[in-house]
Amino acid sequence: GLDPAGVAEMFQALERLEESRTTVVLSTHDAALALDWASSVAIVEGGTVRQGDPGELLGNASLLAAARLAAPWSLELAAKLARDGFLPQSLRPRNVSEVHASIAAHALRHGGRV
């Protein structure tokens, strides 16, 4: 694992590669990082590779459990807020900014109350 400064440097390097239209393949067990950054993910489970949308695959609790991966915190939080009626069930926020925007939008729809 990288310290916070190392993570920031890594993301800056990845952004430069992305700007130059370079394809990047990153291997990680950090599902939250993959959800926040990747445009496509692949999960290896039982000798099978599943590839697709990060929100869809990383939001699949049974697939993550079988692959021995922890669910991204943003999807866990959104699921709990959805169960309590604060967010739509279909919401799959990728990062803290999207979680915040979703909660703020809900508050505005309900007269400023969360």
C-alpha cells in the first residue's frame, strides 16, 4: 500500500497517461480505488474472469464475496442509505463527491432535510 502522498502521485501519473490516451491496466484488491478510477474492471473468481462496468461488478455482493474482495465503501454507504429511504436503490456512487452530491440532491428534494 501507498501512503496518501504516494497515492496522490500515482493518480497524477495516471491522469497524465490518460491525457496522452495511453491505456492503463492496474491490478489491485482495493475495490474502492477501482470503482473511483477505472472505466472498466475485471474480477477473477474461481478461474473465471468477469469484465464490465465498475458500478455493476463492484456492486455485486455475491461476486465480491466469492472473489474475496471487500465492497467499496461508497457502494456500502449508498446501499444503507437506500434501505433507509434516503437514496434510490439503483444509485452507485463512485467516490466521496458523488456520495455528497446524492445526499445533497435528496435533501433539496425534501425541503433541505436529510
